[in-house]
Amino acid sequence: MRVFVAGSTGAVGKFLVPHLIENGHEVVALVRTAQKAKTLEVMGAKVALADALNKEELTAAIRRAEPEVIIHQLTALAGVGNFKKLDEEFALTNRFRTEVTDTMLAAARLVGARRFIAQSFCGWPFAREGGPVKTEEDPLDPNPPAAFSRILAAIRYLEDTVRRTVDLQALALRYGIFYGPGTAIAKDGSIVELVHKRRMPIVGDGAGIWSLIHTKDVARATVAAISHGDPGIYNVVDDDPAPVSTWLPALAEAVGAKPPYRAPVWLGKLVLGDGGVSMMTKIRGGSNAKAKRELAWQPIYPSWRRGFVEGLG
């Protein structure tokens, strides 16, 4: 099957493109520069050169490729991590999730693509009430922290667009919080660096539930979604949603760091802002039952407990 991949060179793309090729798919990978093209061509992919934010260029690239499936993995997450200014840091990713989603769906219709798969997120957007683990049927946060509001609006836009699409098969895969090579939770990642420096404390009770996912498992679930699952929304996370007070000390141990400090909420607000404190104390995790059932997918790392030891790169 011919698959057009936008977002082919990031932490997910480095696993996704080879996995697509291993499974017999013909890959056309979108890149902005010829330098990035060389790496993808060595993998066995064809390359489409275009600026994703240029509607005419992106549409032309998709028309030339004539894909049966389009995978939208575009984000701009390098260096992101200031919870007080997260909306500002996500400005480009928000554009990818809104205007670029519209461009790619319109191009998919022009070429008669069968399926459109877009990246969404379930690391913190669920309503911060009720049980600790949420399904795809549970509501998103009606009143997110101020610094997260534009991000959540873009996620809602993407998912609402997917739900409204009826003329082709559209799916949004809500990935959990990434770990693995090339992410913030990697041996050389920014979060692990903070853990080593003991600058990532457990704030308050540390009861915020994080749903994590290794990027290899993200790639495998995305490939599974090409041929499995009805249109709609899927949580793609591991089997082990856990509070910060559990997973953060385990991460420190796995990377040979000292245990994290504990900080009161008032101090956490000064350092991390309301959004960061919410991540540490209030957010809910996601259930992967639907994805495992309907996408016929099983994670290689069912738990971060094993993944932190074996899969950080």
C-alpha cells in the first residue's frame, strides 16, 4: 500500500518509516530539506520535498504521491518543556493540528485516499475529575490550565475534524507521553537530565496519572491502524498508567540518579505554574483497551517499568 508520511524524521518517524517498509508498504516521506531526504532514501522510502505550512506545496506533493493512506505525524516538540509557556512553545504544533490537518484532508479527497491517520494526544487533556483512567468516551477538560488552553483547543479541532469526516476513513491516535530514543525521557533526554540534577521534584502528593508509551509502540500501533479499526479516536498508551509518585522515582533508579526531591504545591506553582502542578497532581491517564482490541495491537513494552530499564536508548 502506498503511504504518505508527514513527520517522518522525528522520534516517531525514525521507527515508523522502517516499520512501514518492513510490512511491505511503499512509503513517500515528506521532508523540507534534501539533507533529511538522504536518510529516508537509505531506509528505502521515496521522498516528497515540500513545506507543510505551504498549502499549495503540500497539496501538490500529496497529489504527486497519490497515496492510499496519509499519516499525519507533524509536531514541533524539540525543546518544549516550560509548563508556564506551553501554549507559546506549541504554537507551530497547534498550526500542524489545525490548518495543516485541513490541507492534508482536502488533498486526501483529491487523490481518493482510503484512510487518514492523525496524531493526537492523551497525556493530560482528560477532565480532571472522576476515576484515574479514562476511555475515548470520557470528556476532555472543560477548563484546562491557562497555559494549556490553546493546545487543547487545537487537539479538539483535530479530533472534531476526524469525527466529522465521512467521505474517507479518518482516525486520530491519542498517543500518551513519549519515552525512548529522541524523546525527553531518553538517556540523553531533557527530563532525564533534570532527574539526574534532582531538578524534577514530586510536587504535592504526586497523584497525577501519566500514561506513557514507547515510540516503538507508537510506530507499531500506527502501522496497525492502516488496516485495522473503524474510523474514530483511539488512546495509544501502555497498560500501566501510574502516578508521578510511582513512575518518577522508578525512572531515577533506572538511570542511576538519586531519588527525586518532594516539593509543596506552593513551590511547585512558582517553578512550574498551574499547568505543571496539574500534571504532577491532577491529570488522568488513558485506557488502551479499545486500541488493543480494534487495532489488533499489543505493546512491546506493556509497562514503563520494563521500558525504562530496556528502552531509553
